Amino acid sequence: MQKPKGTYDVNGELGRKTICIVNLARTLMEKYNYEYWRTPLFESSDLFHRGVGETSDIVTKETYDFLDRGNRNMTLRPEGTAGIVRSFVENKYYANPTQPIKTWYYGPMYRYEQPQAGRFREFYQFGVEVFGSSDPAMDAEVISIPVNLYKMLGLKNIKVRINSLGDTDTRLRYREVLMNYFRPHLDKLCDDCKARFEKNPLRIIDCKVDHDLDIMKNAPKILDYLSDASKKHFDEVLEMLDSMEIEYVVDPEIVRGLDYYTDTVFEVTAESSNLGRQNVLCAGGRYNNLAKTIGGVDTPGVGFALGMERLISVLETEGIDLNTEAYLDVYVIPMDENYKKNAISLTQTLRLNGFKADTDYMNKNLKSNFKQADRLNSEFVIIIGSDEIKNKELTVKNNKTREEFKVKMDDIISFFDERIDEHE
Ligand code: ATP
Ligand code: MG
């Protein structure tokens, strides 16, 4: 049996890296005062058609759809935003007096894509969604989250790219301008773009196929058509970023693949990656019309989603070691089977006192147990046998220096407290 195409298994080093990054993200979200939210892995297909948009690649080509046994149309979530917005509306969070509502999530997403480096059919996203505030400072805070996470991880060559898609007025005006511009060149565009021309000409701008054509480079830029309100919003977002000392470039080519964005859109790219077009590490923006589209409640929103697989791949490219080597604080060895209960009980005590401890479950002899302690990269080894029980005194060995200690059983926790740093 083999795993399905486009999926991957997590184990060993990859498991330790994943947990390390997720822990870091969780701690960061606590500092930012965001709440953890979770929504189902599947939702009614209609949610994604309305939420993600009928003309997006995700909905037209990439969803995993199925009929459940009750003949309902269901879809494995291709992204996190639609579900979180549904949950926000369904649980009437718009009526909560504490606004804005700031949330984060982490979990698997499903898209039927052509698997390649940095592109899977099941992949994991960490993301945030914030509701209720249209303050430009809110956009800047959201952008600062992935930037700070990448910084904490030690990534060097990343770039924030930002653009504005304007409000509904802007979009309607720009749509006309784009249609007039592309109409005489339609025959040069790919089939997808020909279809986008009527439905959503804005999406032509981020076409990956036509990207290098001259007519794409010379296309009118949306920033030149922003309404006064949108222009002001965008300028203020940039000022907030400046005041947070977050570097960015304004990139008019960023229009994003999802239909729901308004005003700010941004991406963070890895400049040093060998992921090719998959070098976009995270992407997001403002979606002031989404809640209304999904649930009839007019609430502004802003958020981003960050891909775990691409992040881990770029950490490797940049040679960043997360210190995820396997290790143990203490390995407890019973002299023989008679001392198993003592070993188990001591291991339990050590764990409850915050140490990373393990013991023998293979009934090994003393020599093999010392080898096991080396394999597990244990800093200390404790031996329990008849003398130890009789004298209520444990034999403790520093497994690196080979130094040996006799420690009263009652003192064992303070012994390790003095010698083992707290591992995060
Ligand atoms: P792309 O242009 O690379 O297809 P996208 O616009 O579809 O990306 P979003 O839906 O905005 O991406 O998702 C945000 C992030 O999630 C991406 O920047 C990327 O890191 C990650 N991501 C998206 N699709 C995949 C995938 N199939 N496999 C792995 N990671 C993905
Ligand atoms: Mg995509």
C-alpha cells in the first residue's frame, strides 16, 4: 500500500521540525492576543463556491468534492478563510462587544493540484483571520505576524510584497480599463485568460502562463485607479508598516488567486528558494465583502495563510537548523526485571517534574540499556537495583562526561533541577 499522490508522511526529524514551528506559531499568537479557532475539514460545497469564488482556480479545478451518504454535496476545505467566516457568522461573533475578533488556525487543506516541489494535494496552513476592524493598522498587524514568525525562525532572504485591489468602486472602474486594454490582444492570451476576460479580467494579471508577455508588463496598474478612500487606506497601511520597521515592496502584479479580496493584498516570498514559482511562503489580504457574501453580515476582515511545507523547505535551503535533534534528559535503567516497577515509578516522577525521561520496555540487559541511552542521546542515566533500593540512594551517571553521582532518592528532582536547563 502506498500513500495517495500529492500527500506525504510526517515522521522523525520532519515531525520534530513541524511541532517546533507550530509551537512557535502558537506562542506568537498568544503574544499577539489571537484566539485559536477550528472548523470542520469538510463543509457544504456551496460555502466554497460562494466564499472562495466561482472563477478562482481553486473552485474551478482544485476542489475535492463528494456526495455524502445523505446525498449532500460536500467539499474538503481547500483553504481556511471560508470556514472561519462561516463560523464567525453562524456563532454571531459580529454581536460580540469585544471587537475586533482576532483568530488563528492551523490544519490540513486539500486541493487537487499537480504535485511538485512545494505543491501538495494535502498540505498544512497556519493562518489568521481578523474581523470587525477596517483600520489600516489592523492590516499592518496581520502582515507583521508572518514577518515576525519568519524572523524568529531565522529566515533571511524573504520579501514582503504588497498591493491594493481597491474597493468595489475601484474594481468596477479598473475592470472596464482592463477589458478595453486586453480586448485587442485576446488572441495572444491563454485559454484560461480568455475565459477570465469576461468573468474576472483582474485575474489575467496573475496568470502564470502569460506572465512574461509584453502586453502583461504594459497592462494598466490598479494603483493608478484607486478611489480616494482606497488610496488613503493603502498609504496608511504603508505608514504603519514603516512605523513597525517592516520592509516591503509595492508590487502591482499581486492580485491573488481568490475572488474575495478588497484593498490590501500581500505575499511574502522566499528570494533564496529553489521552489521556482512555489516561492510564495504566505499570502493574504483584506476581504471586506466576504462575510456579507457568505452570511449576510457586513463585517470587514483581514487575514493570511502560510504554507508549512514551503516554510520547512526554505528553512532547509537557508541551512537553518531548528535544534530538533532527538534527546532525552534521563534514561532510567532497572538492574533486572525485579526493579521494573521502581524504574517505571521513578520515570513517572521525573516526567511529572518536567524532565524528558524514558525507561526500558524491551527487558534489555545493563549493557544494551547503556547503548540504548546513547542512541536516545540521553544526558543522564539512572540505575536502580538492590543497593539503590536498600540505601534509598540512586546511581546517576552523566552519559556525556561519564561522571558518576550517588543521589538520595528524595533529592533526585533538585539534583536534576540544578543540572538540566529547561528545554523549550
Ligand atoms: P500558488 O499561487 O502557489 O498556487 P495560492 O495563491 O493558491 O498559491 P493561497 O491559497 O493564498 O495560495 O495559500 C497560501 C499559502 O499556502 C501559499 O503561499 C503556499 O505557501 C501555501 N499553499 C497553497 N497551495 C499549496 C499546495 N498545493 N501545497 C503546499 N502549499 C500550498
Ligand atoms: Mg494555488
